[in-house]
Amino acid sequence: MSSITPQILLRAYAAGIFPMAESAEDNALYWVEPEERGIIPLDGLKVSHSLRKSVRRRLFEVKVDHDFAGVIAACAAKTPERRSTWINARIKSLYTQLHSLGCCHSIECWQEGQLVGGLYGVRIGAVFFGESMFSRATDASKVALVHLVARLNYGGFKLLDAQFVNPHLERLGATTLPRAQYHKVMEPLLERPADFHAFAADNNPETVLRFAMPSRLA
């Protein structure tokens, strides 16, 4: 793949494609456009009773864009459960540049001064393209997702792209759209205004749950 700039990367997302690497050690990138696109409906996040308790107990201090480099590094790290990763040095560099441009964000869970979970993704218009998440403490990545969905709903976002669906995301409400249908939903939202920074209630669990679960009673 030829040289990719942050601007090319944003155009790729707008066209429904995104880059991946075969492994962290492989410097090559390739474009991906799934036939079935994973999404998490912003009115359909499944928050279990135990996860609601984790949110309400405020087990984590949730921060936004406080340590983006730490989040993407943790997402790229190998673990006993994840022997390989698709996040290589080029991807870390590209998304860090997007973060500097204000187009890529992290939601972070902190505990006793340590970053223990989080996620990151790209924002264009009223679409948030989720990239990766990690967890070093029970429910940390799930709590980050709950806070992300609350923030997106509050800020007027209409689509949370999850790229692919795995059993973990499926339990949280993720589903798929055929490629053509995904484009019909996604493309008109790219020019629609939305405010990622409008939400200011990460320290209020009831407000977080209310906006993370707008179609249900929290």
C-alpha cells in the first residue's frame, strides 16, 4: 500500500474502508471493507445488571482524550488472551496524527492512577468509527463503551461503527448491516453535525446510563 496520510485515511473512512495490518510486526497495511459491517445501535446497547452496577459504583475514573497514546499502545499490546494484534507502528502513527487533528478520540478508564481500560475511534460528522478496545480490569472496556454511547447520544451522533462483530460485542448489542445498506445509512451522516465534547457528565452514573440506554429505563 502506498503512503497513507491522515487526510487519505479520513477519505477512506468516508468511503467505508479502513486499514489493518496482518500483525504488529508487519509494516504493510491493507484496506478492508467488510461485506457485513458491524454496528452497535445507539438505541440498542445491552447493559447487563452487573454492568450497570459497575457504572453506578464508579469503579473507574472515566477520562476523555487524556492519554490517547496509552490507549492505542494498550490496544496494540499482546496479552495471554490475544497472542497477535493488527495494530502496527504505522497504524499507531496515523491515528495519533488524527488525534492531534481532533478527529480521533479515546475514552479511558482509570483506577488508582493507572490506565486500566479504554477504547479509541475516529469521528466524522455524526458517525463514530470504533477501532479497538482493551481491558486490564473487570468491566473496564465495557464501562468505557457505556460512557462512549452516552456521549454519542448526547452529542447527536447517529451511528457507531464497530467494523466486525465478535461474541463479546454481540452480547453488548452489536449487529451487522450488509455493505450496501451500511453505505445508505452511513454516507448521509458524514455531513451531519454532532458534538463529541458536549457531554460533561462522566462523573454522574445515572446520567451516563440514561443516555447510554435511551430506549430503556436505567
